Amino acid sequence: MSPPQLTPPIPSFASVEDAARRLEAVGYLSSPEIATAVFLADRMNKPILVEGPAGVGKTELARALALALDRGFIRLQCYEGLDEAKALYEWEYAKQLLYTQLLKDKIGEMTQGTKTLAEAADRLASGDAVFFSERFLLPRPILQAQLSEKPSLLLVDEIDKADPEFEAFLLEVLSDNAVTVPELGTIKAKHIPRVILTSNNARELSDALKRRCLHLHIDFPDRERELRIVRSRLPEVPQVLAEQVVEAVAAIRALDLKKAPSISETLDWAQSLTLLNAEALTSDVVAATLNLVLKYEGDIEKARAHLPQIAQA
């Protein structure tokens, strides 16, 4: 199989300001740090390693960047025990078996006249290429990004959950922009994919990975940016209520919690309060809806002890 010619990357953002505008146009309100990182990653053709607590918009950044760059979005969700087969490719054994059944007469002709099992096996081996061809190849996310006819963005989500051995394998693939399939040879990327890796800091990542990536840390947004996000996503929420929700969430995040509320939970809370026709946050309203913001009973009990401060934040 002859590898396709690699298409040189084409820069897509004219400036940092252009990156911020185009992200906002697809619904993602970036900070100056985020806009700078995606601009440089596009110009330098380097992966971005995005770290930060869960729920701050790391995955959403990847989706928005794919839209802003008009690239296909391909996601690889990492987990403990993830191996190359699940991330790279597999052979469709059921399909191969079906073809074997359909072609059994032809297989019989190939082995006709052989006197030993070894001789029959040698003849059948000459036909291996038929069953180990692209017809039976099942691409997984990494190979999908390499083979995609349209330029793509590959999200490697929660790389910190994968084993260090998988991390080392991923480094090699991303460095070469090529995948080796033993039965087919080396398959080079048709278009160099943009790559975003996210981490919730469940474990320390290797220096080798960090060296090959631009680093971006995303924390919970400040009040002004979070209010802009709420107003952008939920224009039906009254301005005063949106401001109160954002301030209350900031007060909740200041508590010693197992899991601080994410941006999506801020949005859920604001939308729910609007549906409940709440005009303002009071202690009673906060107490009745804390389960929309906090997901652990221990966190809810801690917040109940600070209801007046949260409602008046």
C-alpha cells in the first residue's frame, strides 16, 4: 500500500484576536491565554495539553476549536487499560470469517493437490493479503484522524487516566503523524490533525509529553467571564438573576468541597431557577436547588451551613 502524500498544514488564524473572535462565533468565550494558545498551536502545528479541574471547559474548547477551524471532530476517551487496538485499529474478524465461509470453494481450489498440512498452509498464507487489507480494517480514533479526507481535530480526552505505556505509544504516533499496520505498512496522515490532550491531573504526566505540547491551564472563570458565558448561552435568564447565580457559585467554590461546581452546573442552575420563576436567590431557593449545583451529599451539607452567605453573595 503506497502512503498518501502529506498535505502541508495551512495556518487558519490571522491573529490572537481572530482566534478569540472565531471561538466566540461558535459559542466559546475564551480568555486571552486560551486564544493565544490556540493561535500558536495552529501556527506551530503543535498539540495543546490542557490541564485543569473537571468542568472548566477543556473538552468544550476542543469542540469549539474544531468548529472554528472547520475541521472534523474525533474524540478518543482515555481510561485505565486503554491499549493500542482500541485507540488505533482493529481487524473485523467477524467480517473476515464471513468472507472465509463465502470463499470456501476458492480456498478448496487453492489447497487442491497438496499432500501435507504444511504445504496447504503455505498456499493459504499466500492469500493472507486478501483478508488483511483495508477492506477488513476498522479504524479507531487515532487512525481515523490520520485517514480522514477532511482535516480533523483529534481530542485525546483525560490522558491522565491512561497508563504511562499508552502515553509513550501516543507520543510516537503524534511525532511521526504516521501509523504502522504490520500487514499494510506505514500509513501517513493525509492531513496533519490538530491535537488537544486534556488532563484532570489524576496522575503526573511525563516530561516527554509535556515537551512536545504547548501547555494551557484552564481554571474556573472569573466572575465577569462566567457571567458572559451565562448571558451568551442563556439569554432568557434575567440579568440580575444571572449575576446572583454567578456570585453564589463563586461563594460555593470557595468552600472546601469534594467537587466544585463546573460551568455546566452554573448554566443548569441558572436555567432551572428561570423555569421555577425565581426572581432572586434567597436562602430558601438556594436550599431547595443545591442538588443542581453540587453532586455529593457531603458537599451539599457543607453548603447548607453557609446558606445566608451564598444567597447574599
